[in-house]
Amino acid sequence: MSQTADQQYFEALIADDSRVEPRDWMPDGYRRTLIRQIAQHAHSEIIGMQPEGNWITRAPSLRRKAILMAKVQDEAGHGLYLYAAAETLGIERAEMLDLLHAGKQRYSSIFNYPTLTWADVGAIGWLVDGAAIVNQVPICRCSYGPYVRAMVRICKEESFHQRQGFESLHALSHGTPDQHAMAQDAVNRWWWPSIMMFGPPDDESPNSAQSMAWGIKRHSNDELRQRFVDMTVPQAEVLGLDVPDPDLRFDKDTGHWVHGPIDWDEFRDILSGNGPCNAERIDARVATHSEGAWVREAATAYAAKQAERVPA
Amino acid sequence: MNEPTSRDWPLWEVFIRARRGLSHSHVGSLHAPDADLALHNARDLYTRRSEGVSIWVVESARITASSPDEKDEFFDPAADKIYRHPTFYDIPDGVQHL
């Protein structure tokens, strides 16, 4: 196969573990894969504001409320960094939002679970943000420059998200028996969905090999999942909370925690739209977007009026 | 200015001076209807943790950039002038402050 000079330059960048920048030539598949992945990532940040935002008005103290507001504001910021990164690939933010609202681009299935108690906010910070960090740190070394820069900012900010969740759960776990039970219940419900955040097992992840070859993905789903389990199980001991996996055991030979079987039917069911909150999340997103339309129009009209007044 | 086909506000590039004595560095981009709101959005988006003491915003469409297609011809003239670097010169051992 004869390659054009553009292709050769692209391949050389990938081979050197260098970075591809927006105006470089890139294969259509590379561009499509990045748009799909970065858009899904951005949508996850924006939809992810809902389950936690649910508890802002009912946070148990001013301290916890201020922390939660800052965290949810960070999620909005992370969404904006990522939409901007995706836009460098030639898609507009407005189009990505349309695709999200029409169900044609996805967000992480984890946000289709409800936040039933205050302890869920802690469990999300500790487990969901913990899993997100394990997924995201390697993306700070991926091959596409704008994605790298967005992820570096996000990972710096994400650490507070996980620590505040751990602290909140630790307070509950070491509080009254009712508070401890509430923390355990939240962990029981969020553990397996967090494990599933790393995606299907390696032998059922058909696009992974190409993403690895392009330097978009650096580790396999199962490798990252194992890393998360190894990090998190000892943290559960410090929290004084049980991991809801009767088969969980430490393998002395490999030095890894071995988890039990994952219910992939549940994962696929939620992906196909049947999770407890799929419809609610999109309805809320669409409602927010249309209710904010007058603000966007007013700002545009004001800018146009000002531009007319200022002599060129 | 904004292309007529775009449904979103114009894109702005954001530059932040992290602290006095440093130059402004590019940190990312955002959409805003005008320069004032671009500044405010940049403050909210890029300095939530005191990352800056000064912000510049520039409408992305106003930036003129070198083309990646011409990178060789454009930057070649510097490639063969290694005598512009201090390490090019042989200096006898023991010479100080040079």
C-alpha cells in the first residue's frame, strides 16, 4: 500500500509517541473515534451533574453543601473543556448537544442510576470519580494534543472530588449505626456499576485494538478495572465498609485482588436505555437546554446591538 | 467574525498570566457572545482555583497561524544554523565565566 506524505507524517507522529494537533492530517477513523469518545466524555460530565445536583439543597451541613456545589460546578467546567477539545476536530458543540438530546451520542451508563440517599454523594465521589480517575490518567498521555490538555486540567481537579467523597463516607461510616448502614447501602449499590465503568471485558471490546494502535487508548479495559479494584479494596477497609462481592479474594501469587463475575446483562440493559434513570436524565437535559434558550438569545442580541454602536 | 453557518456563539482563545512576572499562556477556548462575557466565562472556567492574575481573550477567528503543510519550508532556515547556540563553540578547559 502506498502512503501519501500526510499519512506517513501521521504514522511517524504515532510511532514516535508524539502528539497530533488539530490542523494535522489524520485518518477519518481516528477523527471519528476521537469525536465519539470526547463527546461521550463531555456528555458524561454534563449529565453527571444531575445525580449529585439532586442533593445540593439537602446537604447535611453548609460545609458539605459548599463542597458539593464546587464539585458540580467543576463537572460543568470539565464538560466545557471537553466540548472545546472535540470542536478542534471539526464538530460544533451545538451539534454534539443535538446528538446527545436525540440519543445518538452516549454518556457513561453510570449516571442512569439514582442517588437515593445522601451517602450516594459520598459513594459517587469515592467510587465513580475514583474509577473515572483510573480511566482518565492514561488519557493525559494519549496521542491527540487538545484531548491531552483538557485531561491534564480535569485530572488535577478530579482528585478533590474523590477525596471529598471518601471523607464524607468515612464520617458516615464512623457515625451512628444508621449512618453506617446508609454508607454501606450506598456502597452496595454503587460498587458493581463502578466496576462496569471500565467497559466490556477485553475479548468483547472490538474497537480497543485500533484505539491502542492510534495511541488513543493506553491500557485495556480489564487492566484498568484490575488497577481500580486493587486500589479501592484496601480503601474500603479504612472506611470500615464491606465490598459487596462474596467472591472477592486476594491472590498472593499475583498480588492482585480477584473479583467475582460481573453482571454484563445489567450493563447492556442500561446501555440500551432501560436503566432506572435513562429517560429522566435526557428529559432534564433537554428541558434545561430549552428553558435556557432565551438567555442565549438575549446575550446574542445584546452583543449584536453593542457591535453596531461601536465604530469599526 | 463568526461564520454564518455556526449556531453557537463565537469561539474565543483564553490566555492567562499565572502570576506577576510571567507571560500570558494559552489555556483553552470557550464560546461567548462578546468580549466582556468571554472574559467573565474565562474567569469562571479557567481560574476556579486562583490559576491567574490576568486574562486575555482573543476571538479565535482573528488568529493567524502558520500552516502545518508548510512546516518544513517555514522552519528549515533555522535548522542549519547551529552556530547560534553557545554549545557550538570550543572553549579551552579552565576558562571561567564564559
